[in-house]
Amino acid sequence: MNIREMTIDDYENIIELFKQTPGITLREADSKEGVKNYLLRNPKLNFIAQEDDVTIGCVMCGHDGRRGYLQHLVVHSKFRNKGIGEKLFSKCLTNLKKIGIEKTHIFVFKDNEIANLFLGFLIDSF
């Protein structure tokens, strides 16, 4: 498994992963142009996980200069419970801290049971 910085060339693969994942909602901001602009404004903060060149995980993260914002943390269902989500999450927090962002907001829909269980796990782990 390899984790690397996301590029706009990954767009189709991550959108497909989002569409396959219950609890993920796509909006106009998730258009290719919107994601391209987000990646340009937030370098070194958005990542994908790959296995054999197949995208199996993703996290999108940005900031406003004071606070970080983490959304769209997704791991393909066949690859869950292997620490991939935690590695993606940690990579974002580490890189936010490198640029002086110490507090991060994490957005999860209250009815997204899988994400809320994972968030509970992360809170207990950190």
C-alpha cells in the first residue's frame, strides 16, 4: 500500500470511490474544477492510498490559515480495518502542524454510522 499526495489526475478514481461509499455526499464543490482549485489552495494536505495502482482510500484536507478542515476520508470497504484511514488522517494532521495549524475540524454526517464509529476510534487513539 502506498500513500501519496493527491493530484487532479486522480479525480475520476476518487469520485468513483466516493460514489461507492455510503455516507459520502457529493456537491457542486466536488466538480473537477472545484477539486482542482481546492488542491491548488491546499498543497501537501490531500492524499490517496493505492494498492497495485488502484485507489483504495482518500482524504481531503484544507485550512483557512487558522483551522484545518478534514472531509471525505474514505477507505474502500474491502480494505478497512487495516489502519489505512488512520494513516491518511495522521498524514493530514502532521502536515497541518508543519504549517502552524494546531486545531482541525472534522466533518461527519450524524447519520454516517461507519464514519462516526471511526471518529470515535480516532479520538480514543489520539
